Amino acid sequence: MSKRKALITGATSGIGLATAKTLAENNFDIIICGRRLERLKSLQDELSSLCEVKILSFDVSRSNEVKKAINSLPDDWKVIDVLVNNAGNAHGLSPIQDGSIEDWDAMIDINVKGLLYMTKEVIPGMVERERGHVVNIGSIAGKEVYANGNVYCASKHAVDAINKGMLLDLNAYNIKVTSINPGLVETEFSKVRFKGDEERANNVYKGFDPLVAQDIADTILFVVTRPAHVNISDLTIFPTAQASATTVNKSK
Ligand code: NDP
Ligand code: 8X3
């Protein structure tokens, strides 16, 4: 029997990279996506002894690029069993009155519209086959709003609402929909949020043990390998030291 195929957006770093490796090690063929082509190529080299690996390098926030990328897949690769909508980032951390329009556009365009563009290209095949699983990576920022998180929190609240909408609309088609909402995970996330300021980024994870990308990848593997009658619809995952978006025991 052929392996199931999973498409992972944001596979060049952090949660997406760990997920790509984990699924490759656990009987999936994978389509890895991201803008940094060199990273995708080296991941393909690393994983190609384990499974079939296809690369799609494009910007999720550009609907024409998304369409072109999915259309470029050979027909048998268009049969995507698992879509992991993971690509996204925070850009900036400012009070609303000081926020940058460029940062707002990036977060809405990538985290919300990018996820929708991917979904639009991949879901019709799932509906036709009455089979498939969409895993949306939300955040605790989609469950709570914290000071200065305004637009990033809005983008992740939108992911939460879209996830709920997908669950309802795809119910008739036997399609599983899962939202995974992590707390603090040490990846390149804070480096992007703080525009390359490594010291500020590293400080976010000081004084406690944050989650690592592999913790989320292990959870995604668990979720996508449940029996056919089981759908895990919504999960929030914190490091043990975290109890809410802003309650973190930093006594270490
Ligand atoms: P990273 O910065 O390590 O990874 C982000 C990934 O998204 C990269 O692979 C990047 O690829 C991709 N990406 C970003 N913008 C685009 C774009 N325009 N087009 C295509 N791909 C893009 O961060 P994480 O792994 O932490 O983040 C992954 C997801 O997890 C995000 O949705 C984030 O909001 C969410 N999350 C993260 C948490 C954390 O604490 N780290 C907690 C909760 C949720 P490339 O640059 O090559 O395009
Ligand atoms: C990432 C987690 O708390 O930095 O979504 O917003 S947080």
C-alpha cells in the first residue's frame, strides 16, 4: 500500500521542520514548503532515504504562487491526505498606537490569508475523495489576547474561527480538522518577531524550559495517526512552566 502524503507549510524552520522530519520517519511521503529554497533542498537530501520528498518553494501570502505551486504537483501528488497549515509568524510586539502597517499586513496576509489560500487549493480534492485531514497551527494567542500582541492575536483568533468553520463545513465529507495551539515554543519565531534581535529573542525563553518544536511535531504525529473514527479537534499545549499567555514561572 502506498504511503499517505502530507503537505507541510513552513517546513524550513521550527515546528514545520520538526513535523516534516517526524512524518518522514513515520510512514508518510511529504511535500515540504517554504520560501527558503536552499533549506528545502537540504531537508530533501536528508530525508529522501526515508520517504518520497517533493519541494514547493513559494510565498503562502500570494494566492497566485500558491495556486501555481499546487498545480505544479504531478497528479498522484495532488492526492494530499494531510495538510499541515503551519507557516506563519509574529511581526513586531507593539502597542496598537505604535504598530506598523507593514507588520500588520504581513501577519494578516501570511497567518490568515495564506492559510486560506492553501486550504482553497487542497480541500476540494479532499471533499471529492471524502477523505483527508487538515491540521491548523493556531496559538495560545488565538485563545487569549495579551498586551502588545493585538494584531498577531487577531490573526490567531482568526485561525481559531476558521478551524471551527472548517470543522462544521467539512463535517459532511468525512474530513478531519484539528487546531493545535501551542504556548511558548523555542524556534526562530521570536527572532522573526524582533526582526533579528537575537538577545531580545533569547530572553523570551530564559528562566524556564520552553516547548521545543519536536514536542509539537510529536503531537501532530499523534493527531494524524488516530483511527478513522477519531478526530482531535482542538488542543492547547503549554510548557509545564506556563499557565496562560502571560503566566510563566520563570524561577529557573
Ligand atoms: P519559525 O519562524 O521557526 O518558522 C516559521 C515558518 O513559516 C518558516 O518555515 C517560514 O519559512 C514559514 N513562513 C513564514 N512566512 C512565510 C510565507 N510568507 N510564505 C511561506 N512560508 C512562510 O516559527 P515557528 O515554527 O515557531 O512557527 C510555526 C507556526 O507556529 C506559526 O504559525 C506560529 O504562529 C505558530 N506558533 C508558534 C509558537 C512559538 O512560540 N514558536 C507558539 C504558537 C504558535 P520561510 O521563511 O522559509 O518562508
Ligand atoms: C506564539 C506564542 O505567546 O508568543 O504564538 O504569542 S506567543
